[in-house]
Amino acid sequence: MFGNIKQQFNTVRDEARDFLRDKHLRPNFLYGLRSVGDYFANMPRVARLIAREPEILLFAAAQWIVIWLAYLAWTQMLYWIPDSVWHSIEADVAQNRKPIGMGLVDLALLGWSFVIVVVASFPIGVCSAAMVAVHNLRNAGQISTIGSALALAELHLGRIWTFSIVDSWVTVNAIFDRLPKKNSHRKPGAELLYYAWKLGTLGVVPALVTGRGYLDAGHDSMKLLTTQPGRALGLRLGYSAVCWIVGIGTYVAVVVLAPRRLHDLNAAHAIFDIYFWAASPIFVAVGIVCVLVRPFFLLAVATFYTEVFDVTTTTARNAANVSPIERRGLSWLTFLFFALSLAVAAAVSFPHGIGLSDFIARLAPSAGS
């Protein structure tokens, strides 16, 4: 299912890539720095909305906590992987060989990463949609409350959650691909495809909140890009540049402030210790992005979308017809989210009791196979 949905958005991504090539635009960090001014030019209007509707900051803070907890949960797999596997990989790298020591453990780590992304994407997607819903309600002259915003956000929950999973997976892969690695560099074309994805899906969340399907949402995003390319690029690349600055600062903090013992890769659980210790600067960085940066970007995009597409009638109709969230029953998607969350919590809290850590240890003999 996720592959089919990603393929649909890949079509829009390719359209955005071709558009950028035709216009001789090469999105990168330096281009993003030049766009920071355009990004902040949208902030006063958004700041006034946040001042009137402080629940936006509540949704942003919820995303902050979710992302940090998801990171901590993800690091647990690094603890479960035996040190012998990491030593095998280190030996391969030292001899300029392709690391093959992970074996089935690599697949287990990939699977765990995907589970974490799936679980975290639910509240992240709902909160992003709720922030857009606040904007739409105000734009339609409706009263916005936490309940009404969440009710509109959950009206098309399946599509919002699924897109959040796909987009989060693309983002996570790009982040890890950008991390410095020995004898490995990010391919130049990969960065263009990443920004083409982000530009091609720029207006997807506002579109999904109004009830648009995947393809229609992608086409709406392309219209934003082709109608006002300077504004679309300024918003997306300016936001990326700010995130880059925060991310680079976090990476430097981890490297400079890390205790000396973390540089000893032969120590027990050394890889886990490195990633776990990084949780503190990551907590600060994610907080800056989620609370002080992302809401402004998301609401600026929502404003952009409503200026190009009239959603006033749709918003008013949805607000009038949807039942308050406190009166709604538990949907099967919400039940699935809670079930997955409990499974992750059990795995993190009782890895030995449920046999998970022993299962990972039994996969270790595949190292080097």
C-alpha cells in the first residue's frame, strides 16, 4: 500500500524535478540561505494567527515530544544489537571493505525504524492537519477550538496518516543519508530528488485536510509551484535552510560536547551510548524546529494554498457537519495506533521479558555471512 501511494507522489516529484530543471533552478543549502528572507517575510501574518489561536503551539509542542520519544525508542534497537556485529562492521570499514556484518540484524533495524516512523506519524500528521484546520476555520469565519481543529484533522485521518508515514520515511532516509560517512557521499541527484519531493508535496497537507485525494493533492501542490515558483521555493528552501542551521549546530554540539568515553568504539554498547547521549541536543533542536520554525512554515503554506484555492465553503460545510471530537467513537485507525504504540512501549520496556533482545542476539551469527 505504502509503495503504491509513494509511487503516486513520485509522479508529482518527477514533475517538480522537471520543472526545476526547465527553470534552471538547483535547490541547495546556499539557495536556501538566500531564501531565508522570503521565508521570514511570511512570518508576521502567521505570528498574528498564532497569537489569536495559541492552541497551535499546543499541537506544535505535541509534535516535539512525539519526535523525541520516537528517537529514544529507535535507539533501543542499537542497544539490543550485540557489540560483535558493530566490531565486524568497524573491521570491514577499516579495511575499505563493504560492511556486510549486519546480516539479518540490518533488516531488523530497518523494520524497527519503519515501525517507529509509522507510530510517530499518526500524532505528527494529526497535529499538522490540526494546525492547518485552525487556519482554515479562521479563514472561513468559524470559531476555532482544540476540539474543532482535531475533529477536522481526523475527518480524513487515513489519508493524512498514510501520507505522513511516506513523507516521514523520505525525510528520515534523507537525514541519515546526509550524515558524514567514511568513503560514502550523498549523490548529487539525490538532493535534487529530495527537494523535488518536498516541493511536489508542498500543499498536500492543506489539500488532504479539505478532503482532496492523493493525486488531486499532488496536482494542487504542483499548481502552487508553477503559479508562484518564487514563493514556493522561498518557503520550502528557506525553511530547509533554517532546519539545516539548527541541524548543523546540533551535530557540532554532539561532536564537541560528547564525553571522551563515547569515542571508544570498543566499549560495551558504544554505538548505543553515542546515539543515546545525542538525545539531549536533539531534544533542544527538535524543540526549536517544531515550536519556533515548523508552525510558521506550515501555516504560511496553508495561507498560500487558500490564496490559490478557495476552501472557505468546504471548511464551513465540514465544520457544520462533523461531530465534536468528544462525541465521536474510537475509529479503527485510532485503535490501530494505540495498539502499535503499546507494542512499541512493551518492546522498549520489556525486551528481555518478551524475548526481543534474545531474538536480535540470535540473528548476530549471520554477521559476515
